[in-house]
Amino acid sequence: MKIFFFSQTSRPLADFLWITQPSPPEKKRPRIGIVLKEKEDPKRVWIERVTPESPAEKAGLLSGDQFVSIDGKEVQSLKDIHDAVAPKGWGKEVVIIILREGVNKEIRVILPPLKE
């Protein structure tokens, strides 16, 4: 049997210890159920795919629809869409103007309610 002795230190390992709360989980954002595509020249965003039974499908959005505006704010990038939808809140309505087959169309989408 071997016995090991560790040298004792005259100094503590630390002067103090911080105990903190864990980082909060990422804030969930409402999603309407679309996969988007962005093109740089000219700047535009369109729907690549609509998720079945999603708020987007229920509202009548289709693959190939091009975003023009959300709640009166022009859409030129994916960020524009996120910035318009995220602050609205769960269960609220957004008014989306899309370009479909050369014609602007207004679509009203109800954001899903928050599920805990």
C-alpha cells in the first residue's frame, strides 16, 4: 500500500467564489411556418416552402410568393421579416403584402399562441 502526501499550501485556492444564475434560455419567437429564400440583386425575399398546417398555409401563403411589406414596412431582406414579426407577440396578426403572379395581394396571418 502506498500513501501519497500532498504538500499543503499556505494560500487558499481562491479569494472568493461567484455563484450566478444560469444564462436564460434563448427567447422564443413566433414562427408562421415558411422557409424563405433571399436574393441580393435585386434585393427581394420569397417563400421557398410553406409548412403544412402552419399559420402561413392557413392564411393562404404559397411557395413562390415574394414579400413586398409586413405591416407597412418594406421587405428587402430576411432581417426585415424577423424585425417585423418578432416584436408583434404571440397570437397577434400581421398584414403581409406579397407579389404573386405580378399582382400585389394582402394576406393576414395570425401568429401562433405561445405554448409553454
